[in-house]
Amino acid sequence: DIQMTQSPSSLSASVGDRVTITCRASQSISSYLNWYQQKPGKAPNLLIYLASNLQSGVPSRFSGSGFGTDFTLTISSLHPEDIATYYCQQSYSAPRTFGQGTKVEIK
Amino acid sequence: QLQLQESGLGLVKPSETLSLTCTVSGGSISSSSHYWGWIRQPPGKGLEWIGSIYYSGSTYYNASLKSRVTISADTSKNQFSLKLSSVAAADTAVYYCARQGSSYFDFDYWGQGTLVTVSS
């Protein structure tokens, strides 16, 4: 199985800050990397697919980059409503494994 | 607008079989463009993909659960189902159904999730 490792596990930032979350795969997954946002008590919501493609309806302050084993999710300017846990997921091969999550809080 | 809704018993006894159904509205599970999957999340923990089914009926499962999992579909009702046998406390989780793209295998629509507790 491909292991997905996110860092950091949690972070605290101020409104307006630039926030970066990293996801590393245990082997190359090309661009088959997706990012999800999960708010407490809610289902995950797809933000980015295929490493850098913004899902319809997702604010443009979210962006993704990377290829191979190293990927990044960036929030260009943190909004209060971005408080959530973020997960990466590889879709290169089954089982479609997720990272352990990064919890984003407001400082 | 596509919607998915999980249903089933919220309490299952150890060693019994967990059964859940996902009802899809606003779209057809017979679409060749999508798979239909199940993902679970133990309380306070991360996400685990369980398995998915294609419109053709082909299934693929997480190897760690494969011996206990069956996913099936009823196209006449636009539903797909999950059965997980021989459950234990470790199977306590929120279970989500979701639509999965057949090109990039991302999960773009999710149900709200249903908590299943395994306890005697």
C-alpha cells in the first residue's frame, strides 16, 4: 500500500496568513493526488483533484501543487471559515489511501 | 444536484454483519463515468477507503477488509450497499458513501455519513 504522510499534524495561523500543508507519498504517484476539507461533524469536501485542479465552487485562495512524491496545499489568505481538517488522498493505485490529516486553527 | 444518503442500523453486535445502503438522487449509478464507494472514519481518526463498485458491477476492495466486505448495487432503485461481516469494536466508525470519478478516482460527492457503533 502507498503511505501518505502529511505535515504538520496541526497548525495555528492568523486570519489573512498564508498557510501551507505538505503531503508526501511513499512512492511516486504522478499527479494522482487529491485534497479534501472536513469541518467538524461534516463529510469531507473535495478541494483539489489531480494535484492542482480546483474543484468547481472552491474559492481561488486554495491551490495545489506537486508531482511524484511531494505535494502542497496552499491557502493564500486564511479565512475564519477555513478552520477544518485537511486530508490528502492518493488515487494512483488501490487501496486509495488518505493522509492522517492536518488540523488548521485560528491563532 | 447529486445527493447521496446512507441508511442502516446504527448499532451492531460484535461478530454480526453491518449493512448499509446508499441512495443516490439527482444522478444515475449506471453512469460509466463514475464508481460508487464507501469510506469510513473511526471517531476522532482519519479516513479509510473500504471499497468501490463500478456501473458494470465490478468491485474492488481494500485488501485489509476484503475478506469481510461485499459491495453490491441495485440499479433499479439507484442504490448501492455495503456489508461488513464479523464486526468488532474497531469497526465502529462514521460510514460515508461517495461518488468516485473514473478518470482521477477522486471522491467528489459524499453522503452526510452515518455512525455505526459495534457493541453488545
